[in-house]
Amino acid sequence: MKPDVFILGSRSTDRKDLMESAGFVPFVVIPSDYEEKDEASDPNRLAEIFARKKAEDVLEKVHREARKGTLVETLGLDPESPKACAVLITADTIVSMKSEIYGKAESLFEAYATLTKLQGQTHKLITAFCIKVLEIDISANRVTETDTRAGISVTKVKFLPLSDAKIKDYLESNEWKGRAGCYAIQGRASQFIRSIDGSPSGVIGLPIADIVLDLEAMDVHFSTPVDEEEEETGPEKEEEIEDDDSGDDGALDEDSSEERED
């Protein structure tokens, strides 16, 4: 089946960017209001619980919109279509090192303390996710959950040693706010990373490859941005190459398409 819409249960701008770049489009954001409370001492288990609870919270919001008769508008669905398919994705990210769990810092002091502990060390960045496939009966304003899967990605991240001055300088950027472990690997904190063993997108907030495998197992199909680009521009690019065979091997085309690195 091909979903009519994806639902991202998160306010995270990083996850929004990953959804778009992975081809999980169109998507709408219905953030979870689930209050994260410690329900397990094991970080893997904790992340799994949070991701599942967030999915349940967002699903209840979807049911609420259906009961109010506003779901079609909320999800941007075709009101003339009798049925639609939506895929809900939620996730939770936790940093763990030496049996200690690091979530999102609530203050500058807490962020400083976290980065001071992580510098020069290897920590685990754990991202758990939950996927729910929803069948929507538009005429009856009814939502049925037809399938659900959950998974987890554990990535080992090794930090370079950081001076106190470098940590304080980074914190002034405010990039640490709202992020587990108080850093953004795709931002200024990339200069702190010596190595990554695992999913780069999982570190950012969504382990895309793992999610794609689960979607395929659930018989959910979608076009990737690469597929669409090849369909639309592939033959045209080949023609340009043939026409531009000037024999100048030393020239490079500086007008190549811009790529965004997440």
C-alpha cells in the first residue's frame, strides 16, 4: 500500500528534515504531549517505552480529530476519497554512558555538566521508534490501526577531548537546546565527533534505514526523492552530457545540484 500521508509525532525540526529528505512525504506534524517519566532503569527499554507512549498519545489525538469530523482537513486528505492510509511515526532519543542516562537538559548548567562528562569518551545514542499504519474511513470518520511495529537503533559516538572554553563557546550557540546529550551532530558539534559506529540519522533523531525496512515488512511503499529525481531529470541529464562532449577533460561543472547533509 502507498500511504496518503505520514504523521510525525514530534516537534523536532531535525526529525522534520529527516522525514522530508527520506521521502516520507507528504507529512503532517501532530506532536505528542506525553510527559516523559522514568519508567525503566535500562536506557534501551526506556527509549522504547517513550516512543510507544508517544505513538499512543498521537493516535488518541487522531481519533479525537475523527470524532470531531476535522481529520480530513487536519491530514490534508481528499474528502471525495472513501478511504485513506496514514502512517504514524514517533521516536525517542536517549544518550547513555556508564549506566547513566542523559536526556534533554533543562538548563545551561545541566547542559555544561553533560558535555563535560561526554567529552573524550564514547557514549551510546539510543533512538527507539514506533510505527503505526492507520486505515481511515473518510465517510464514516473512523480510524483503524491495522499494523504496528517498533524498533531501536543504538549508535556508539566517540567525542574528542574538549576544553572547558570550547564547551562554553558551543553552549552559547544554543544548539544544545531540546536535544538528547546536548549536542547536534549535524551542526557545530560535528567538530567534536571522532567516530560514529551505527546509524548517523539515528543520532539525529530517526534511524531511517531501520524504519524503511519495517515499512517494507508492513507492505508500505513510497517513492524516494532519488527515484523521483531520476524519473524527472535522468534522461535530460544524459542528453546534456552527450551534447556537451567538448573534449575539455579539465573543466568541472560548478553548477551541480546542492545537497543538504543531515
